[in-house]
Amino acid sequence: MGHHICALVVAGRIDAERADAVGLRARLTHDDITVFPIDHYFSAYWAAIRGRDAQLDLPDGLPATFPGEAVLCDLAREVTGADEPRFAIIQTEYFAGFGDQWAVAFAGEKRLTADRASINDALAVLGVRASESADEFDVIGLADFRSNPDHLERYADLCDELGV
């Protein structure tokens, strides 16, 4: 069975109404961690709509589909009300146990994780703690979140309409 997700993981209290207004729909919540499925079309759309062409400080070696637009920090700021929101962008590509994962955590636009950070590394930076029987990935329920929801498909069309 495959595992193909991309998400904005935000630490702290979330204004659900504001999140919904910017297309962020929570897939998982665990304590003060909220996982919002996104993709590169989602971030490209919001960057284009807002005229924000800045990029986050991402390490080399990430896939071309890894969202890196600084507008994701803006969205995290808006939904948390924090000046320097703590958030991560995560992505997985697994099938039958083979594949890879990528993650980068931030406080505002300052990168907090090393170049080849795992999702567990990024989640730990956000405050998720592994238990004796589960790593950070499993503690927040990512194992059960296997693919992004269909509502994200509209952002590919919106990007086409905008010429992005």
C-alpha cells in the first residue's frame, strides 16, 4: 500500500475559521499540532494570488513538487496569530515499503532542521514526542493519512487559469 502525502504541519492554536478561508482543511490534530494537506499547486496558487514570490530557505535535494513558497509562512502566521509561527512542510512517496520522505521545519522563515531532516526530526522540533511504542510520525497519526484529499485537485486548475 502506498503513502503519498504533502502537508503543512502547524504548531499552536489554530483559528479554524481563518484556516478554512485560505483553503486549509485540517486532516489530523494532535495536542497543539494540526496537519493540513497541501501540495505545490496549493502553495503556488496562494503565492500568485497574493503576489508573494519569495521562497523559504529549503535544503538542496528536495523533489520539484516540494512546496517552498514563503506564502506558507504567511498562512501559518494567519491561522495561529503568531509573529513567528512554528511549522513544517512534509512530503512522503512510498509504495510497498520503498520510497522516501522529506521535511523542513521553521520558526517564521528561519529554518530549524538540518539538510536531510526526517519527518520525525521536523515533528520533534515542533514539540511532538515519541512514546516507547511509537515514533513522532505514528504518535500524531500520519501512518493512517495515506494520500492527500481530492479537494486539492482544484488548485492545479486554478494555477492553469493564472498561468502559474
